[in-house]
Amino acid sequence: MKNLFLLFVCALVFNVSAQEEHVSNLNWLTDIDEAKAISSKENKPILVYFTGSDWCPPCKMLKQDFFNSTKFEEKAKGMVLLMVDMPRKVDVITKEQKAKNSNLVRQYNSRGSYPNIVALNSKGAVLGELSGYTFLRETDRHYAFVDSILENY
């Protein structure tokens, strides 16, 4: 009985440690001009992620389920990543960055959808857009969107 209990505890410990969240190594830029320059130089599309990092629950879920996955990390090697954060807390980003982000929201996220993903070419032309994320936490359409952009670029 003691051995069975010990086996159960070991299995539980290994199961919990296997479920730890993947720590992402993605390089999210915050400057559109830098993203365009890299996109042009490396011939990669730009993936723009509009988020409200401190107030948007679907944004937080999408980050955890999609952007912080090893599967997305592999796909991201073929793209330039640009994060446009619109936090409500004033100390999360600088006033200058908030002004730049507001301009990008007006230009590429005029409906104000969060989370919103927009793909651009190196000149800033829109290649595609995908809005929203639900409590169902299904990332299939997000991977399909990214795959479509990568295949057609």
C-alpha cells in the first residue's frame, strides 16, 4: 500500500510539472517603422497583435493559449511580430508609445476589436485580419489565419 501511495504521488508531481506554461521567446516589436524595415529586408509578413494587456480577458487567454505556444513560436520565425498594446493603466507603457499605438489603432483596428490580429506587408498594406477570441479557447482559426498568411506571402 505504501508503494502504491508513493507511485501515486510521483505520478501527480510529474503530471503537474508537465502542465507548466511554456515561456515564450518571441521578439515582439513595438515600432511599426522597425517592423516594416525588417519585413522588407527579410521578406516576411508583419503580424500585428492589438491587445489590452491589463484589461482584456480574451487578450490574456489568446496570449496564453496561442502566442505562448511552441507551435506558434515555430510559425513566428517566418514573420515579424508587432504588439500594439492599449492598456488602461498609465504606467504600463510610455505616453509616446501610447500615442504611437493609438495611431496604429486608428489606421489598422478602426473597429476597436480586442484582441485583433492584422497581417501586413512590408509597406503596411493589409493582407488579412482576424478578430476576437472566446472562452472556448479554440485556436484553430488563429493557426489557419497564420498559415494562410505564411503560404500566400
